[in-house]
Amino acid sequence: MAHLESVPMFWRRMKSLYSLIGVECLNCGKKYFPPRLICPECGGKEMKDYRFKGTGKVVSYSIIDVPPKGLKYQTPYGLAIVELDEGVRVTGQLVGCNLGEIKAGMRVETTFRKIIAVNKNGVIQYGYKFRPEGYPRINNGEKK
Amino acid sequence: MQNGICGIVGYGSYIPRFRIKIEEIAKVWGKDGSRIAKGLGVVEKSVPDMDEDTITIAVEAAKNALKVAEIDPSEINAIYTGSESHPYTVKPTASTVAEALGAVPCVTCADLEFACKAGTAGIQMCMGLVASDEIKYGMSIGADCAQGKPGDALEYTASAGGAAYIIGKNGCVAKIEGTFSFTTDTPDFWRRDGAEFPCHAARFTGEPAYFKHVIGGAQGLMDKLGTTINDYDYFVFHQPNAKFPLRTAISLQIPTEKLKEGLVVRHIGNSYSGSSLLGLARILDIANPGERILVTSYGSGAGSDAFSLITTDLLPEKRKNAPNVDDYIRLKEYVSYALYAKHRSKIRGI
């Protein structure tokens, strides 16, 4: 898990992790997250930063009991594939609700949380996670 | 500084959803929980999630403030975060907040510490920069994941939460009529470098510390502005518990009706640097245009910053853009003392 302790690697991904910034192909308009240098769709090499709205729906999820290093004390937690409203699918942890409230199709939005702190002396890595849309104006995962 | 030249353009709050009841804490230490809760005027307190800290709370509150302000984050040229639980001893909370908001790189950032009043000190710094036209907008945040030693009196109230305020000249939801500070060297509460939990001087935190400075700040501001108690619709004082601000109100002959709406401590405990700023946010959530608010923070060590505010016609519409304090108070999930100890890393070895 050496990559988790790489400060430059975290720093290079910071804009994506903090603000869900991906790219948009200037040729065909296709959006990507995480960012790509070349568009797989049209081969275009001109990409510009695109800030995703951060809202979407859960496509699929799993409850994690055996986590990677650094997440031991957060278990059990929900990990979901979320389809953003722009059509891109991303993976993220689900917070702000009970595990029993998570379901496929539920609307979610990004929130800013600690992702991992591998040890007490290392850099704390922050970034996006997902929570029920409309938080905190929710009730058991449903908007009031 | 000319009175009313700048004000609050946007404000936002954030409170974690977990709660622990005072009785649950008291049960562990063999104390009478209902008696403690009644004495403090606090029923329960907020507890951060495992992946929440002062930085994540500050970012959430700041994002809500931006929604209310309806401005581009790149227009904010100063960000100050006041806290006594910054996640790093060396490395600013404020720069992470600025990056997360999209306010970088043309922004000055700094972390402040003055026990529970560093957030209001940041507001005063923003006021100076805005009034002198050095910046268009400045943001100050008061946020904490408050520390309290297991079994200590502080543990019953030390909670988590924060509020962010954007200061500017135009588009204000409340104009700042004036500010006044009252500071002395009074060692009532402290945490030495490297120490995990703060210490306090028990009853000494009352009369020569909290009451002297809060009353000195509030009265000093009214004297400066030539206002009286009757000129204000709401009062907010720092809330280590509900008892202290209520006693302050009695001392100043303030009707308790003018104080009770901002007493969020009853429901969430003392969020240290977030405390008085969350109380103010609760008032801004319900106030009508043209109403006057006097807010006085308190930071041990010791000092108070007092502000006189008057709400504007923009407040009712702009505050709809973000969740309010009551939304966060209502969404709650209770935890046991064991889970609370895990969330707050009070279990040795975590």
C-alpha cells in the first residue's frame, strides 16, 4: 500500500478528490473522471477541466467489512458505484446515512470527508464521498 | 472603522449527525446524568463521524456560506479558520478549505487560535481588509471537534460543529454596525503544546473569566455605539453550557426571550470555536429584516469580541439557498459511549 503514503501522488489527484474535477473533450464533448489526456472516444488531445456537479444515483453498492489499510476503524461502510448526472460512473464511499438505508437508485451528492490517514504522523488525505441528496433535509434516505 | 461599511454577505453552518446523551456519558462515570443535564441546560451533544474533523466541518460550513452569498469562490481573497482542534499542528486548515472551495491561488489564508473565539477574531480581520478595499470578500470560519478528557466536566459538553461567515460590502444579509473587543491574560482554560486534552481552573472559568469578558465586551460595544439593551431584538453569547449565557442575560437585565432562540448548546453541546457563531447562524435563520443582533464570543485565556448587526431585506431570500441550523439539529443518530469513544479516538491503540 505504498501508494497511499505517496504525498506527490495524493497532491496530483487533489483537484479531482476535493472538487470532482475531471475533463471534457473539446472535440466531441465527452466527459471523463478521473481526467484523461486523450479522448478514447474520438482520439482528441485537447481536453479542458470540467467540474462535475457531484449529484447522481447509486447504480450498485457493497458493504465493506474487510477494508484496505487505513480504513479498519470505519468498517462496516458502504461503497458505491455512482452514476453522476453527466453520465460518468465513479466509485465512492457512502456516508451520512445508515447502511440499511442504502439502495440502488437512491439519489446522492458529494460531501467532503477524510479519505485516509495511513498513520498518525502522515498527511491526511481528504476528498469526496457521497451522502443522500438534500442532506441534512432527509429522513431515512428520503427527501422531506 | 466607519460603522456599517461592511457586513455578512453569506453564512453557513454544519453539525455532524451523531449525538450522545449527557445521561449516557454520566452513566459511565457513575454520576447523576439528569442532574448534570439540568444543571448545564444541555441534553445531548454532537459527535463527529470517524472521517470528520475540523477541516471537513469547516469545508461543509464554508460551502453553505457560499450558497447563501451567491458569489464565485475566486472572489474570496482571505480565508481564516479559527479552531482549537486544527488537524495539523503545522499545516494550515485554511489552505485546505480554500482548495476545496476553489478559492485558490489568489487568497491569503491563516489559522487562528484563541480558544473558543478565534472565529470572531477572523471576522474582525476580514472586516479590516474589506473596509480598506484590500479585498472584496473575506471568509472566517469557527469550527471544532472539541476535546474533553474522559471523566472531566468538559466531556459532557465538548462537541463538534462550525459556522462560516463571508464578509463584504455589497449584497449583505446583515450589516455590521460595529465591533468591540475585551481581552486580559486570564488563565482559566488551556492546552499545553503536545497535550491531548485541555485543562481548566474549574469555577475560576466563571466570574473572573467568562462573565467578566462577555459582559465587558457586550457592554463595551453598547457604550461605543450609544445603544442599550432595548435597541436589540436578539442576543447571542458564547455557550459553554446554557447556564452561563442565561446568567449573563440576567446580569445585563436582558429578557430571556431575546436570548433563547440562539441557545443551540441545549441540543448540540459546546462546539468551542463554532459555539457563538452557530448561535448567530440560528438567529440569522429566523430573524426578520431590520432586526438588531448583539453577539459576543468568548475565548479562554481570555477575551471577547462583540458585534452589533442589523439584518437587511436580502436575508429571507438568500438564507433559503442552504440548510439551516435546525435542519442539522433535527438530523441525528444516537451513539453509545463505546461508539463515541471510538469516534473521538479515546480508545488507546486507535
